[in-house]
Amino acid sequence: MLNEEAQKLMGEHRDVGKFVTHIADRINDREHEHYAEVSQGQLSGDKDISGQYEAGVRKGLEIARRSILEVLEETVDDQDHKGDKRHTPHFKDGID
């Protein structure tokens, strides 16, 4: 879904779409690295990693991903309604 939204950005905003997909990819990479480290720790007997901590990590990643997608969707919406006087922009400083 993120990639589809990013591709909707046109003109000079196309780079923003690339940036957003790079951020999402980096978050995914860090998530996989984290889970690999946790797995290694658990295999070696590390008991310091709690389920509550892991739930917090997953919740934080979910919030970050949702926020990125929401901002991207709002940016695309503002772009699509540029010049429409009836549209209320999502961002005070615009998208340009």
C-alpha cells in the first residue's frame, strides 16, 4: 500500500515518494535485525527479554508505519487537490 501511494506523487514530489519508501524499508530492516538478535539471545538462554518489551517494540513499529502511511496519503491528497479552494489542506506549510 505504501509503494502504491508513493507512486501517486508527481513532478518534484516524486523524490518524496522515494524517500518515504526508503524510510519504510529501513524500518523493516531494523525490525528483522531486532528479531534476529532476540532469537539469538533466547537460543543462548538470555532471559532478560520480556514479552512486554517485545509487545512495546511491535507497537512502536506499528505506530511508525501507520504514521508514515497517513502522512503520505495526506500529501497525495493535498497534491491531488492543489488549486481547489474548497479543499482544506492537511499541512499548514503546504506541500511545495
